[in-house]
Amino acid sequence: MLVQPQVESVAEPDIGIKRFHIWTIGCQMNEAESAKAAALLRQAGYLPTQVEEEADVIIVNTCVVRQQAEDKAVGHIGSLARLKRYKPGLRIAVTGCLVTGQQAKLAERFPYVDLFYGPSEFERLVEIAPELREVDFDLAELPHYYDEGQSDPDVTAFVPVIYGCNFVCSYCIVPYRRGRERSRPMEQVLTEVRRLAARGVKEVTLLGQTVNAYGHDLPGQPDLADLLAAVHEVEGIERIRFLTSHPKYFSDKLIQTIADLPKVCEHVNLPVQAGDNEVLRRMRRTYTVEYYRERIQKIRETIPGVTLSTDIIVGFPGETDEQFEATYRLLEEIQFDKVHVAMYSPRPGTLSARWEDDVPRQEKWRRHRAIETLQERICRERNQRYLGTTVEVLVDGMAKGRWRGRTRGNTLVFFDSPGEWKGRLVDVRITEASPWYLLGEPVGQPAAPL
């Protein structure tokens, strides 16, 4: 799932302290890698700032999964040329999927950028932040390091558990930019989670391009279900999530594990991409609509109250009106709690980029709007069921003057209340429901810290 550009939080001015700014677009893996880069820079004495003009180091973390994301990233890199002219001492680095295999071309296009480094190549940050030479860190332990001195630590955190992808979906650039699957050893993941719990994190999301492929390349071949069971034993962690899964690997064992472990949230993100078997075949998704439907049925039968989200691509090369209608009908049938829909855009180097992009842009927009309109109706109807009920919310901060958090099913909830609620599990009685979020009022006073 793509996320909007994010930046590190503002730091108070401090004379003599260098500052950094990180601009991130793309998936949660990018967010996690930006957090690790921030941790390194903090350890070297840098402080974050939201104001690019104040920064001594700027990192742009890019995405090329969709053309729109790539255009935003390229546009942002371009916008830094003027700042570099007026502040020659500024150091600029670009990372993420845009960079892999493109360093020379990018260096020619953006000569004012000081460093292009690939995903997870954190050791190269020393080239723009020489203070890192004085920092005693082990790259193997880097994912475990977070700034323990933060006065307002995060409540939730992303934890990468497997990098890369062995699937070669015909539209997807990820395997070419992030390589083949590489699982992190279970004990390394657990060490990171324990350290996160020690600094106040209550919820972790285990990440991978294909997260449920975890462990097949490790000794003994533990799987995601085994990892979930191990993370479940970490004291201080109250909730566990994971993304993104592939239907092929969503096993009965994994489904039962979600149902059995109280800390694992009853939410499943399972991208289907299309509701027609011929389109799925050309996408190289390795499953059929019938198989996908059976997995959804098994999930709902086994996990009471589970919420479901999925990804859809409209306008894939050759997609007919009838094939699109099959996707539309599948969404009507399954009634997902959330759908991420994107218009197909060819990615250079992928198989489908060799094919004619023959669905007109106007038709792609029509199909995109049709899915969004359908999903808005479904979400409105599904969220109405919460009215008058009480849901458990983990409060992760404030937004526009209201406390904000999510249910175990990943539904966004807002409420007004004095007092300090961040980092607490609170029961909220729902009074209003929109397609995209719920409004409510807390039951009782803020609980003691978890």
C-alpha cells in the first residue's frame, strides 16, 4: 500500500547541533527504512526538522511502484536544486526503489545530489554524515537501534522481517529493485521487538513485500505463524499486525494462529488485484479467483470479527469491460472493509511494460471512480454496525485537536477528551460513523500506562 509523503517531527532549535530532514513516500518498508536512517543520524548527534531550509542533511526516500509516486519523488528531488545553490554546504541523499540500478543515470540528471544509495544500504550514510565514523554501531544490529532519549516515543512501529520478493508479477517493479527474498533471523527480529517494547512501543507491524513467505530461507524453515507466536511472548507488546501477504502463502496454520493468539489483531490485508482469472494469469499472480474466495471464506470462518482489506489494479493491459465488471462483482460479494485501488501504470523493466497499454486513461479513471464509489458505500454500511457499540482503541496521538487511534480491526477512531491518552488502550463508545473513520467518546477515565 502506498502512503503519502512523511517527514520526521520537528526538533527544538539548538545552537551548534546539525539537523536532518527525511522525506518519504511509498510503502511501510520505506517508512521503516527512513526510521532507521533517522536513528543513525540521531546517534551521530543530528536532530530532526520539518523545515528543509534548516537541514544540514536531507534524505529523499523514493518509490516507483506507481508512476504517480515516482513523479512526486522526482519532482521533490528537482525542487532541492535551488536550496542547494543557496546553501552549498547542504548534503542531499536519495534512496529507495528509484535508485537501484539507476545511480549513474540519476547522478547525471541530478548533479547536485551528493549520494544515491540503495534500500537498506545504511553504511553509505557516512558519506554525507562523517560524524557516523565516530559512532560505534554494528550494521547487523542497526535495525535494533532506536533513540532511547526521545521524550515522546512512538506507540506503534514497523519491523521489517523479510526483504525482497521471489514472485515476478508481470506489473511489479519490486523484485527488480529490492531483489530476492531474504528473511531476517527470528532472534534478530525478536531483539528488535524487545527493544521497541522497552522504549514504550505497544504495537508492532511485521513487514515484508511478501511477509507470509517469511522463513523459508532460514535454517529449520520457521514460518510467519512461528514468528507471530514468538513475538506474542514479548512483554509490553499489546498488539501485532503484519503486511503484506500473498494469497498463495496464506495457510490454514497462519489463519489458525491469528485466531489463537490474543495479541495478533483480527485484520488481514490480502491483495487480490483483479477478479478475473484471465487477468490474474496475465498478472502472474499464481492463484485463481476461486482459490482466493476460498481463503477469504476460511479466514472469516476461523477468525471471529475479522476485518479485510485488499488491493486492486484497474486498467491492466487487455482488461475488458467484462473483466473489470468481474472485479467489481467480487468486491460487492466479499464486502472488504478497505480497498486500495490504483490505475495501472507501466513500470520499465517489467513484463507488462512490453505490452500495449491499451486501456485509455479516461476509461482507467472511470473504473477507478467506480471502485471508489462502490467501496465508499460498502464502508459506510459496514461502519454503521459500530454505532452504539464499544470498541478497544490503542491511542497513538492527536490529529486536529482530537485523540486518534485504531481498533484491533484497523478502523480509525477519533474522540475528544481532556487528559493524556497516548499509548493507552481505551474503550470508546461509537457515536458517529463515516465510511473512513469512527467518532466516539471514551468510557471512563484514562487507564494507567500499559
